[in-house]
Amino acid sequence: MKYKKINQTKAIELIRKGSFNSDYQVVFDSQSVYGADAILLGSNGIVVPEELIKYNDDSLDYSDIPSLKTDDIENGKINWIINAEIPLDNEISLWLKQHKIDINDLMTRLLINFYETVKTIKKNVAL
């Protein structure tokens, strides 16, 4: 199949008209692409090179992003996520895969249970 080669500006125009299809091949020139247009292209399977994406931070509307408060963390509205590296030997990795065990879920449950156990022990131990 022979593709019709177009640049990013033409691709954006065709997408907005609803005329873009798989007959086109986008060949990027040096013309910058605004962030919103890069998203439009990306949603149509066209990855824009990062160096061509142009942002205007002053034009971004952040009004729908609520401000965070200490209260949000304390009442559980926001949860902390910790990424950890856990070295596993091949046998354990294979066992996890065979039993379809989600390591993130397993570690979360283990830590919660460990924490609750330590709290219970401290409460029940006579000092």
C-alpha cells in the first residue's frame, strides 16, 4: 500500500475534519505542535516527537484541580504509594507468575497485617 505523506499540520486539519485515515503517513517537519494538538494526534495513533511539542503554561487552566490539604491525607482521601525494589530469586518469581499473584497487592496486605499485629502486640503487652 502506498501512503500519502503529510506533515503534522495537515494531519491535525484532517483529524478535525474527520477525514484522517490509515492511507496517510505523517512525516514531521520542524513546525512546533501545541500540547493540545499533540494529544489529538496521539489519540489517533501519531506519536509527536517531544522536541516539537510546544507548551504555553500561562494558557493552561488549572481551576478544576482542587488544592490539597493536610486533612486530605489524614482522612484517607489521598493515599501514599511507595515503590520498592524487592529482589526475588527465579523460583519465587516463577511461583508468583504460576499462581497469578499480584505482588503489589500481596505486599500491601502483608504490610497492613504486620502493622496491625505490631499495634495489637504493643497494646496487649504489660510493661
